[in-house]
Amino acid sequence: MPISIEGKRILVTGGARGIGGESSRYFAREGAHVVTFDVKDDEGQQLADEATSEGPGTVSYRHVDVSNLNEIATGVDFAIEQLGGLDAVFNVAGITRSAPAEATPVEDWNDQFAINVRGLAYVCEATFPHLKDNGGSIVNFASDAALMDVPIHSSSFSASKGAVISYTRTIGREWAPYAIRANVVNPVVMTPIVEEVRSKMAPEERERYEREIDASVPLGGRLGDITLDLAPVLMFLASDASRFITSQILGVNGGLAYSR
Ligand SMILES: NC(=O)c1ccc[n+]([C@@H]2O[C@H](COP(=O)([O-])OP(=O)(O)OC[C@H]3O[C@@H](n4cnc5c(N)ncnc54)[C@H](O)[C@@H]3O)[C@@H](O)[C@H]2O)c1
């Protein structure tokens, strides 16, 4: 089966920039129609306009804060109206907080679980009625930090991404009778959030961290590139070519970690 997403109707959360933004641009280039949700309205609208003018697919932006359940519900209504249905959902929106495990502010727990976990789950729940008759693909973004220790203070972030994995495997089983597949992607690519986390480090800490990360990526010894290394894999997951794959964790990580 050829790998194609031409005409596919795709929802992407966190679609203003980084993985969600550049992947939406890639999907539109491959002929898909995309609705993006984000809270960075200027960036989201600009990327959507650029992608649509490049074509042949389209990207439409909508302000949706995924920690707000009402905004998700009205955002999904908008997406269905805009796209005329739904074939794939990419839950990319996420935040990263970093603090020593013995001193993690309660806001870190609350914010990361509200966005990374509850928001993601509610997008799945709100889109389920639109996927259940014809099947479809849900792709939830977790992190290798859920599977292994990483050299940053990330206990609450790692825990939120661990929850993404267990949630996704559960819906993978529960919604398989509807031909809805649900998979996790653990990416390791260069994006604005990675740069932000690094910019908060002291220079020596940053240098040591970057050396460790680069050395731990077997393929190429570097973080991946969204468009070259990740987006084609996401296109495969949105396409019918991946129709027999569900409940899996796919590390698009140059071999940094493996999962089962
Ligand atoms: N970049 C990596 O190597 C890497 C590694 C592990 C996990 N991830 C995960 O991949 C996903 C994307 O990461 P990225 O590097 O592109 O990050 P990014 O910060 O560049 O992009 C995340 C997007 O999510 C949006 N967002 C944040 N909170 C939101 C909310 N409440 N509602 C709607 N949108 C919201 C942001 O505005 C941003 O546009 C995240 O879930 C992240 O945890 C990335």
C-alpha cells in the first residue's frame, strides 16, 4: 500500500510551532487538511496561512488551550465543521517543567497533568465520536523521559509522560473494535522547547548536558530534525499503511532508548 495522506483530515494540538507546527506544514504539503490548536495565536495563524498558501493541502488555526475542557469541545466542533470529519489526531501540545524531585512546586504537577495528560485525554474523548464509525489514527506524544532517567530534573514531567503511555495503551485496546488505533511517539528532535530548557541552564551545565545527549544518540550523535527525521514517520502513522499498528511506543529518537 502506498503511503499517502492526500485528502486526510487531521487535528494537531500544539500546532503553532515546533513538532506540531512543522508537522502540520509537512502534512499540508502532502495534500492533507489540518486544523491546529494552540495558545500562541500569532505564530499559529501565521504558520497556518503560510502552509495553506504553499498547498496543496490546508492548515486552519484555532485558539484552544487544552487545559480548558470547554475550549476543547468547541474547538473539536470547529475542526469537524472545517474538515467535514476526522481521520487522525496528533496530541502534540505539551509543557516541560524542571525541578529537583525533593522540591517540585505543586504548580508543576498541576500544570503538566492538566496539559500533558488530562488535555490530551479529553481531546481523545472529544474526537472519539468522530472517529468511531470509520476508524482512524490517534498519536500521543510522550517522551523517552518516561522510560529512563534523563540528566535533567524532570520527575514530574517524566511522570506526566508515563501517564500518556499508559492512557494510550488503554484506549488502544478499548477502541480497537472501532478500528481506531492509538500509538505513542517519543521524539528526540531540536525544537524551541528544547532550546528554552537549555537556555535556562548555566553554561557549564548546558555544555555537559549537550555532550551527554549527543553522545547518547547512536544515529548521528545529534538531535533529529523535525521535517527530515520525524514528520515522514508521523505521515506514515496518519496513513492507512499503518492500519495494523496500535498500542505501540515508537521512539523516533536515533536509538536513544528502546521500548516494549
Ligand atoms: N522536542 C523533543 O525532542 C521532545 C522530546 C520529548 C518529548 N517531546 C514532546 O513533544 C511535544 C512537542 O514538543 P516540542 O518540542 O515541539 O515543543 P514546543 O514547545 O516547541 O511546542 C509545543 C506547543 O504546544 C503548545 N502548548 C503548550 N501548552 C498548550 C496548551 N495548554 N494548549 C494548547 N497548546 C499548548 C505550545 O504553545 C507550543 O506551540 C511535547 O508534548 C513534548 O513534551 C518533545
